[in-house]
Amino acid sequence: MTERVGPIPDRGTGSGRPGRRPGPSQTREAVLAAARRLFAERGYEKTTIRAIGRAAGVDAALVHHFFGTKEQVFVAAMAFPFDPADLIRDVVSGPREGLAQRLVRFFLSVWRDPEARAPFFAILRSASTNEQAAAMLREFISSALLARVAGTLGLPRLRVEGAAAQLVGIALVRYVVGVEPLASAPEDEVVALVAPVIEYYLNG
Amino acid sequence: MTERVGPIPDRGTGSGRPGRRPGPSQTREAVLAAARRLFAERGYEKTTIRAIGRAAGVDAALVHHFFGTKEQVFVAAMAFPFDPADLIRDVVSGPREGLAQRLVRFFLSVWRDPEARAPFFAILRSASTNEQAAAMLREFISSALLARVAGTLGLPRLRVEGAAAQLVGIALVRYVVGVEPLASAPEDEVVALVAPVIEYYLNG
């Protein structure tokens, strides 16, 4: 991900306002830039909110205030297309009945939006050429996403990963390569096709 | 795919042998370079063996002699990891019993080899940033791969694409992102996990 790491703004000297204290949006950007750099250098797990604050020259409490949890800092810094906490709260924690359908619908709604899927495919591209980027993505997906889904549902990780592989494969075939008829099939038809597969993995 | 299109060797003047006729390996390379350029410019379907021969300055019969069918020229030019004709003959045309297991094993054997999967992920990366590359890959996958699998098995295309999405998703999670335990699971375990999904799509 090193190519997405922007410079940390020179606090207080930007925007032709020498001597002024940085505004909230400059500070926010400085925190995101520091986060991108640390996630790329140290990986997801070894990066702390405290270290991100220190690298951005702000208090850890301010990082919390701006973004919330470390997952949320990652989601904002990498433009990850959704917050895993939302997925858990809104989809996975709901009734078991209809869960497979809701999961497929949730991911179709995420990938449907080109502005949400583009950064995710950029992260995947980085991961396919750069082991550091792959490690960062792997750690984030493992601890923020898969472990929590598996824990909430009481499922073996391998089954959650089979389901994740099906969903990301659908995104690739439907949106990246754009193979017909899957590319243009109505969402209801895709849900009807794929939900039984997710059901199978969840009932393992 | 434009970044993978190499220059056509200057026939007869390379290798410090001015005036000599090009050897077979130079001609072979010239055909592959012409093929890469034409597939990228015109797409897979509109490119013909005849046009590839013309662009490389050789007879179409020589292109046939070197590579075989247009699919095989594409497989060689793009370093596509397997020949669709082999998949049809060795896997899809076999007995229906055990077909799902054979399909999963076939793809695991293809992706397992880093030298086979690297060019495929390079094509996928191109497709995710470049609409021309996406169109070329889409046409090849549609006509050389999915249409033939669907035809041989008498299945709707959408079901074949669901199965393809599952298989390519497994490759991404297992080999590109490398998420555990899927990344290190023995192949037999992956076959046991994924074959029921392929079975479901094939029994549509």
C-alpha cells in the first residue's frame, strides 16, 4: 500500500497561513496519512491508536474522537468499503433465518457502488503484487472481519472463509470482469442463486 | 493489457546476425507479440488467426502449426494458466459422478503453481483498471471457457458463472490474500469444503 501513503501535511504552515494552528480537517488528514503509513509498515495487528496519534503529532484521544476504534481508522484510511462493526450489528447478529440472503444482499449493495468497490479492488491489486500489503489486508480481514463473524455465529473459520470466497468471487466476475449474464442479472436473481451456497457454509 | 504487449522483434536483424532469416523461436515470439497486440486492440472475438499471421508477417498456416486454435494462441500469448480444451476434455467431459470434486482439484492444481497463477492474476489486475483488458478477458472467458462448459453439461450460463466465482474466490482468499486456515488447509480438505457448492451449481 506504500503508493497510497500520502505525505503528512506540514502542520500549521499549509494553506498560506503560517503560524496558525492546524484546522480539524488538516489534523484528520494527518491522522489518516500516519495510519496508512503505520498499517503498511507494521501491519494491522501491531499498529495501535496510540502509535498513530504519536506519528500524527496528536493525542490518541483525538484519534478516538475522530474515528472511533482501530478498525474504523483502517476503514477510513484505506477507504475499505464498509465497517465490519456495521456488518456484524446489522446483518450477522440478526435472526438466523434469512441470514444468508441478508449477507448476499449486503455485499451486493457494497459492490454495486463503484466508489465503494474501487478502493477495495485497489487494495486487492496491491495485495497481489506486494507481500506487505497482502499481510496488512490479511490481518485486517482475519481479525476485524472473519474472526468476529465466526465468533458471532459459532462457526469454524474455514466455513466463513468459503462463504467469503464465494462473495468476493461474485464481485470479481460480476463487476471486474463483467461476464454476462451475471454482470446484468437483477440482484434478486443473484441472491436466489448464491444464498443457498452461503446457507450451506453457515450450516456447517 | 497494453503494458504486456512487447515490441515485435526486428525480423532477421536481431542476435547480431544481419541478413539472416528469422529462426523458429524468433518467429514464434513475433506471432505471440502480434497476438497480444491484436487481442488487446480488437478484443478476443474479433481477432483472427489470419490477422495475427498478417501482423507478424507470417502465413496463418504457420500460426496454426505453432499454436493450434485461436484459444491456444491466446493461452500462449497471455500465459493463461490452462488450455480450456484440456479442461473440457480431461475434466468436464468425464463421468458426471465426481465431476465437482474433479473441477475443484483441477483448479487447485492450476493455482497451486505460482508460475501458473501469477500471469492470471496479472490479467485480472489489468482487467480491474483497464476496460480494454477487461473486455478481452471477458470475451475469452465467455466464449472459450464458460460457453463450452455450459454447453457440454447442458447448464444455464448463470450457474456455471456461480461455480466459476466460487473457484476464483477460493484462489484469491487462499493464494493472494493468504487468509488462514484456508491458505494452509490440505487440498483434500478444500475439496471436501467446496465440492458440495460446485455440485449445487451443476445440479441446477
